[in-house]
Amino acid sequence: MSSTLKVGILGYGYATATFHAPLINAVPGLKLVAISSSNATKVHADWPQLQVCSTPEELIARTDIDLVVIPTPNETHHALAVKALTAGKHVVVDKPFTLDTAEAHDLIAHADAAQKLLSVFHNRRWVADFLTVQKLLASGQLGRITHFESHFDRFRPEVRQRWREGAGLGSGLWYDLGPHLLDQAICLFGMPQTIYVDRVLQRDGALADDWFHAVLGYGELRMILHASMLVAHESPRFIIHGTKGSYTKEGIDPQEDALKAGVRPDAKDWGVDETMGRLDVMRGTWMQHSQVANERGDYTRYYAAIRDAILHGAPNPVPATEALQVMQLLEAGMLSAREGRLIRLHH
């Protein structure tokens, strides 16, 4: 393999246009060669130099592509990844990894048999607020953590005509934003002992869940993961309480909005989140109040790590085995919501 990794992407929907194509293009050592799409005009309007394959199978069959990226509807992830791995390609699958744990296990087996890298695009490990929370918890300033809330709220009252909001398999907010929050939870605290999830359709004309509330149990620690499409006022992103103090942070990492606006990752202030968090910590007998500046976020670190893993044997930034854990919690959450009960997890 050469020093440049040649990449093909399946499909040209929102995820490809907003995230994958711009991020791959921004990483030295990666070369975006082709995209599969039934609408070549749409692709060439943004990327005139790229070759467009009419079907995923045509792209996968190309001998000049080393890595296939799969940001297609969730129900297609497994079948397309199997085809790419069988063809001898390295594979990146957008979150969620698959529809269920059975499919996830099967893909891991295919990757092992092909001896190819299989990774999942959990890009929100590289956002400013989460990186800041990781650093804060590692510092021990809050003491033993007893309560942790992670919100991903938006205001989108109109149901849009897209598969994520339709009635198909893998649609709805639990499968769309749930993987982000669950992956971050696992990164911080590992797998929980229990999970309870409530899901509901709240918007007029909704076809899939657009509100969820999950409670993860870690001994005495309770972690709340929450998302809604009907929150008009900016809400706290993180609320953390510990035995020595508390931390709160409002606002969402700016990278997605920047990409949607056409800003590229080489911009001067890329990944800078200027909305600081508030830290309240006991210092002896008095409470100290301070603001916490954010670490710098950078989605491109994921693809840079993919490059290094394939070309230089560095660690996979998001191994499929870690994404499998997210699938286990997604699946357990579905069971909890369906039966209205707490699920005890056995790892």
C-alpha cells in the first residue's frame, strides 16, 4: 500500500456531504477518490473532480480504493459492510454501527476473517465540550461523581422527509443521537449495570421517536442521557455533580454547524467553543466559582487516526468491539422502553 490511502464513500446524503467528504479531504495522507450516488450532478456540484459510481457495488469493486466509508441508512450498514470487507477493503461505518448486536458480531467476524480494519464513526469523542469534561473528571476536582447529565436537544418542530425521521428500521432519535451520548458515557465510566429508557413521539406527524430519556446506573452514580427535538431555548449540555462540587456547560460543539455553513477544518478557529462551563468547587470552607475554557475540538482527528491505523499500525480510534458495546446499550434501551422496566445488564 502506498503512503496515501485512497477512499470511497457510499452515498451522498447529509452525513457524506456535511461530515465525511469534507473531513477526509482535510486530512493529509487521505485521498477521496470516488462516491457512489444515483445523482452525479449533485455530487459534482460540490466535488467536481471526484468520480461517481452509480451503485455501491461498483465502487466497492474498484481496485484503486483502500477504504470504504458507509454513511448510508442504518438498515443498510451490515449488508454493505459485508460486501466491502469481503472485497478486501478497510471499512468505516457511520454510527450506529448496525441495527442490532447480532449484525455487529457478524461484521466483527467478517473483519477478523478478512484481516481488515473495521471502525465506527463516533466523531463526538472529538468535540470541545466532551474533551473538556474528560479532562475535568481526570483532574479529580469534583470528587466522586454522583450525578451526570448529558443532553442533546434541538428545536426542529417540523418532521422532515428523510429516513432518520421515518418509520423504517433504525430510525428515530434513540438510534440517531443515542449512540453519541452512549459512546461518551462508556468512554467516561465504562458499561453501566442498569439502563432504563423512555421514548415517545411528540411532534405533530412524527413517525419515529423524537424524545428520549435514559437513566444509566453505575452503583450510586446515576447518569441521565436526554434528547428532544422540541427545545427552543439553549439548554445545558452537561450537568455534573460530585462530592466536591459541580460543573455545568451550555451549548453544542460548533463543528457541525460550521461544516453545514461551508467552513472547512483548516479554518483558523476550527473546533473552538467559546461558551465556557461553570465550575463550583469547595475550597476548604468556602465555595469557589470559576469559568472553564474548553479544549479544542477536531473531528479530523478521527480520520487522521484511521490513516495511521491502516498505514502505520497505530491503534484503531474506535474499534468495532467498542461500537458493539453501544449497540448492546441501544438494544437494551429498546427493550426497556418497550416493556417499561429497568434492565439489568450482564457483561
